[in-house]
Amino acid sequence: MKPRRSTVCLGAFTSLWFFIIALGSAVPGQAVDSGPFAFNPEVQLGRRSNNPSTPFLRLAPDGRLFAVWTEDDKRPMAMTKQEIAAPPHESHMKMTASPMRVALLAWSKDGGKTWTSPKQVNSAVEAIEGEEGGPRLAFGKNNRAYVVWSVPNEKGDKTRANIRFAMEDGKGGFTPAKTLNELKNTARFPIIETMADDSLLVGWIDRRVDNPIPRSLYLKRLSAKGEQLTSSYKIGGGLCECCRLGIAFADGGKTVYVADRQVSEQQIRNHALRKSTDGGQTFGEPVEISDDGWQVAACPHSGPTIGIDGRGYLHVTWFTLGRSEKEAGIYYSVSKDGGRHFAPRQLVQANTAPEILHTTLAVAADGTVYLAWENLDDQNKSQIFMRSLAPDGETWRSIQQVSRTAGNASRPMLALSQKLLHVAWTETEGETSWISTRTAPVVK
């Protein structure tokens, strides 16, 4: 289950690939060997022999830096009575040729220099999804960790998946995982956040109503003890099949923003924002973030990231191939009026080759925005790049290349404290993957 640099949903890879190839080479991006971020040497997470990938970073209320990721599950799969009775060579195949993955969690109390031995989150043998739909992590006020992830159905169909949930049990481990979606095999790409009252808000992309309509967006509330407070409920539709969601809170959790990639009847795939002013109970009509005009008949597996600063400004970053070769790249925009309107998009970096890119951001209270993304370097290798935007919304620092792997680096994640900026990503070389992290002092 090593990560791929470019993915699309279902069987539409071929059509999107030919569409991308037709673009040719885009405007070259800028990359520098040195820059404003003084990153420490790379620190690796997980056991490389188990192909760790898909990291997600988050700071706990007590300041510890946490990471959750996936690795190969080397445990033998449970077998049915029929499989046990099968000829030896068939049983052996069941035991060894397994695509199973586990979710692991570790933390650092020294700013990412050293990490604890990882804890396994899930107890069952399951094929935990990664990449765009990897595990997500949230914390309660008492620093209890809550984790959600997605698993395919019994036949291994990722498009017919289920959302799983577990939390720290207070004894050094995690509670047995439970499935959150009431209708089986309908939910993927989970998100989770902690509300002001310490309850949990979980969301996902849902396909309980199948073709011909696009996917729907569902939420569910859980108590701090993991008990169900509400059934899952729909807050919107028209979603792209396989692009992750973005979520952010304001006003102590009274205001909830959720961003997703929409798909129109004409197969235009722009991002939209939904806003709730009652703690996620109801949402207004979606507001288009940017009219990129990207028309493609397959999901690009590249969703938005949103964040809020201390002024209440809402920041967002995303990838698009746009209407033409010259538009392809990583973009950024901001809303200064609570998500009613968004400023014209700004280009962060153009595509350096016809690739699907992935981007993320972290926002400081003063309004400084830190962005990380992947792009191809001059050696045609996918690498991680970063830059920051000052609170004035106009002053961009230079682009800095953060990774220098001989393979490919992809899908960065950020975490930001008052003093430190953390970035993690997946690297792949051949059939092997691993996770790298770096930390730098905050640059204002």
C-alpha cells in the first residue's frame, strides 16, 4: 500500500491521465536551497520495514506534538472456518498476501526531536485507508486522543467504506474501535474536531444515495466519552468523490466552517465553503471559494485545507489544473467577512510538470499563513516546498524546498505552535515508503 504521487477515483484514471498529459509543462516554479525556515535535520517515524505513510500532525492542549499514521499490518489475518479447511497453499496465501494496515500514534515533548514508541490505535485486522483519506486526530480538554479512519468493505472495495472511531482508554491503550456510519459501506474521508463543550464533531463524504447524484456531506456528534449524541445528518451535497474535507472553528466552536470540492453537472470541480452559526447543527448554502473552471470527469484526490487566525479571517489553500496549462498550480485565498466572500486567488506555486499536487496550511493567531505542498523539482522528483504569507496578505516569503529525497516526497502535513513549525510527509522509493518530519522556529 505504498502511496502514489497522482491518484484519481474509481476507474477514471485513464481519462484524467490523458487530460493531464495534454497540458504539457506548466510555468516553472521557484525553488531555493536556502530560505527563511531554519529546519532541523529530518526525523523519521515508524518502522521502514512496515512502509509507514500518510502522517497527520496535531498539537495537544498540553503542548505535546502528536502524529498518527498507517503501516503494514504484519499480523496474520483472521480466517473463516472455510478458509482454515482450505488446501494449505490457499491458506498460506490468505496469511501472507494481505493489504492490511494499522493506525499508529506517537508523541514528542521536545518539539519533534525525539518521539515515543508508537501505540497501535486499532485492535482489529483491517485495511485502514491512507493518502487523501488517512486517519485524523483530535484532543479533548484533558488531552485524551480521539482517532477516526476509514476502512473498505469486506470485499476490499474502498468506494464502499466505513468510518471507524477509537479513543484513549486511560490505561495506556485505545478503546475497541466502533463504526460510526449507521448505513453500512457508505462513508469515507473522515474529519474530527473537538467542540467547546468537549464533545466531538465527526464528518465524512457519504454515498448512501448512489448514482447518478454526487456524494453528500454528513456530520455526527459524539460525547467526550465517545457516546452517540446525534445520528448522522446531511448538511450538503454535490461533493467530489475522493477529495478530503477541510474544517475550522471560530467563536469558541459556535461557528463551524467546512470546505469541500464540488462537482457540477458539467464536471467542473471548484471548492465551496459551508458555514454554521449554531455549532454545526445547521448550515447555510455553500459559497464558491474560487471559480477555477477545472473540468475533468474524474476525482483528483486533492482536497482543500482551511484555517482561521485571531482576527477571524478564514484562509484556504488548494490545487487546481484550472482552465488552461498556465493556470495549473497551488492557490491561496482569504475571506475577511466570515466566509461570505473570498478574495481573488493568489498563485503560490505553478505546476512544474503535469502532476496532481497536494497542499496544506497552518495559520498563526497574528494572521501569518504557512503553506506546504508537493511539486516536481528539476530532477523530476516530487519534493516538499514551503513558503509563508505575512499578516498584511501581500508579503510573500521566498519558496523553500524542504525535502531532498532520492525517491519522491508527497502529501505534507503541518502543525504550528507559538514558537515552532512542524512538517511531516511521506517518502517513497521503489516499493518502500517512510515518514519524514522536520521542525523550524516560527518565522514572522
